[in-house]
Amino acid sequence: MSILLSRRAFLLASAGTAMALALPHRALAADTPSGRLTVAADSEPTNLNPAIVASNGVFFVASKVIEPLAEADYSGADGLAPRLALSWSGSPDGKTVTFKLRPDVKWHDGKPFTSADVAFSALEVWKKLQNLGRVVFKDLESVDTPDDLTAVLHFSTPTPFQLIRNCLPALTSVLPKHVFAGTDIMTNPANEKLVGTGPFKYVEHKPGEYYLLRRNDAYWAPDQPKLGEILFKVLADRDSAGAALESGEIQLAAFSAVPLADLDRISKVPGMKVYANGYEALTYQMIVEINHTRKELADLRVRQAIAHSIDKGFVVQAIFRGYATAATGPIPQTDKTFYNPDVERYEFDPAKGESLLDEAGYKKGQDGIRFHLKLLPAPFFNETVQFGAYLRQALAKIGIDAEIVSNDSPAHLKAIYTDHAFDLAVGTPVYRQDPAISTTILFQSGIPAGVPFSNQYGYANPKVDAIIAQAAVEIDAAKRADLYKQFQKMVVDDLALINVTEFSFITVANENVQNVSNNPRWAVSNWADTAVPEMSP
């Protein structure tokens, strides 16, 4: 079985100096059950509210404070474990979903959690504001609250219960109505100074230095949390996590914060443990995004030639050092429900690529060049930058000159998703357990400019749009899965984009940290049972 690995998500952290904390570990340990866990920060999001921004960089901190209705689980029914909801059920017509909520839960400010909070979050935030929820909950019409512990979601059109169930961990973070109602939700200070029901309370954020969370003594789960504090420390050097672990500056680095080049050495350091599990519900892909409005790239033969120029096996071994697998299509092989292995394979064959380019009428000039392109590798991960350099060389071998354009994260997102100022780009979409959550948006036409991680490529196929629309209202799980298998075959035949690798993450931790990677979304779950031994006085 392949082990999947990636770099950490969207490192936007500033290169600040090392932090000096006012509260030393020794003083803290006397007041808390298990001391402080110090973790390498993954990023510093401008909005820390997971009900608005469903992204791993936000979840990493916020999931300890703000809770969803359910969380991914290795052994739970349907792969889920209850959080704020104890149970969920869908009506046969696909228009109603009923949640029974957990009793005796309080917000961090002492107010009771009720179904009114779920109704407010669903109608005013998930449906209207959340980057991914706006798709999943677009047909949500109303929410009934017959009592404080029941929320009934009503949809105007059939909405697959399978989809709602699959989206619970990532898209149902519940907000306190009494904090957000009647305010400008997008500018509310509680988007950073979070008020939740989770095992930890938000304490403070010092930009460029750290986020600090503290134990919620009134948490609903008995004997949890096990930690007194969690400190997310911003490292001055994005590649220094390995050294910080060795020195004891941090105790845990998630989201593959330890560079692949350091992983083998770190894994042999006494007292260190490497976890390749705990991210099964967070599969990333590295893809080549294609601007279909560019004349040459609008020709399928040219896209096929580019696909044949890429040696995926080399990319897996040389760039990901074996901690990835070659992708075949837009749905990863880890999804046993929706994955379709029966799609066109574009094997590494540069000679075939050259023949296709000749057939398309793009002959080599005297300088050996057929045409020029602009290539924008995403700056998010080391691997995307390295693959950009590799792709430039691979294209040169078949006569395509690709000029690499390097941008920081905001400029890259603007160039691709707002300005469409690219020919080829290297991206890393994440798959979140259901094609309708974050995958079909890469292929559906008519997406407004400026929507990140969506089809801003000029790709339009009415048959693909039709099958996406059909799957969106298909409430029979088996039929829905079959529709998405047809969808995969169509977009791979079209080469709407090129799927190169599938990768996940690793966690490296001091061996004294207990209960690490024990669910499929561990890094972005609540860590209520994570523990470290008492610090010595």
C-alpha cells in the first residue's frame, strides 16, 4: 500500500524572529493537567473562522476551538464520530436532514449551545459565506428548530444525504448565534478571537510569533482535554521544523512541516516518531492547470502531448521521494466509493508527444522550439516549485519553451483565478471525501472569475456540466457513484487538466506526545485526547 505525503498547506507565515513567551513551561505545568504542547504553526490565516474559510490552514488552529457536527473516524458508522450532533438522518426524498444535538454543551462564554446556533450557522454562514458550503448548501431553504436539541434542514431540491454526511467534518463548524447575529459576519472580531464549544479556548495571537489556546475546563467530554495549553509557534524559517524538534523548541510538526529532505534523518533521531497516517480524509493532488483559451492549448492533441511528456514515476520518486502515488484522474484512489480506475492513461512517451505536436501543426523551428508558454508553479509547497522546474525541462524536450513565472501566494491566486494570466500552472487541490465538495468545481463551466480553486481555465463541456448537475440531485448512492465514475472518464478523455500525483501528509512528534494521528483528519480535529506528560518542576 502506498504511503501518501505532501508539504504543508499554504505557508503564509512571516519570517519573524524566535519567540520569547511570558509564561515559562515550568510555571504552566503547576496549573494544568498535562502541560503545554508546542507545535509548528502551519500558517497565519487572516480569517481563523472555519465556518467561513474551510481550509486546512484555518482548521489546524480553529478545530480545537470551534467544533463541527461530526468528525471523521476510523471505526465509526459511515466513518464518522459524533461531535455537536449525536445523530443524523435523511428523508427518502432527499429534501430533509435531521440532526439530534448533544445536550449540556456550553459556549466558551458560558451561554448554552442550542439548535438555534446550528440554524443560524447553516443559513447565514455555510450557505451564504463559506467557500465550500456555498456549493453544498446552495439549495438549503430553511431550518426548523422544534426544540433546543433538534435541527431539521430543509432543501428546495433533492440533496444527496450521502453528500451531507460526507461534508459534516469539514463544512459544519457551528458558530454562536449570540456572537454573530446582527453583525457584519465577515468583519466580526470573533473571526479570529474565536468563541467555540471545543476543548480549548482561544487566548491570543501574536503575528509572526504564535497562537495560544488554553484548556476549556467546562468541556462536555469527561476528563478532556488532556492538555493544558497548545502553542502554535511560527518558525522563522519554514524549513526549520526538523531542527526545532531536535532542539526541543517544538514537540510536534504536522502537515509535513519537516521537509522531505530531512525526513529520513529525523526518523532516526532517538525520541522521534513519524506518522504517515491521520490524513486519509485530506488527500491532495498535484495538477497541471491549463488555460483552454490559449490557441495551442485548446487543441486536445497539444494537451495530450504535454501529458505524455510527464514521467509521473520520476516525479513520485525524485520530488516526493516515494511518499506519493501517480494520479490517474480527479478522484483519488483512496476513495473506494467514487474512484474509477478505468480511465485513459497517458503514459510517459515523449516521442508520442512530439508526434502529436507535429500532427497538430506545431513543427519545430530552427531553434528547436514549437511555441512559447508561461508556466506558473504554485508557491504553496516545495514540491510544486520543484515540479515546475521539472515540467519546464520536460516540455523543452518536446519543443515547447515554458517561461517560469514565480509569484507569492496572493499574486499567484490572482493571476490564475481572477486575471486568468497564465498558460500552464501547477496547483494542489484537496479532495474532501466527496466529488461535489471540492472536485467538480474544477470542471464545471460558468464559475465567476475570482473564485479560488475552481474552473478558471476556459474549459467548457456541456456533457460534463450536465452530469455534474445530474449527480448533484441524485439521492440513490449507487447511481450517484456511477455518475461520478462517468464524470471522471469524460474529463480525463478531455484532459481538462492533468492529474500528476496524489499526496497526503506526515506528522513528526516527540515520542512522549500521546494519541497522535488517531483519526483520518487528526491534524484538523480537536485533539481533546492528545496528551503530554507532566513537566518537571
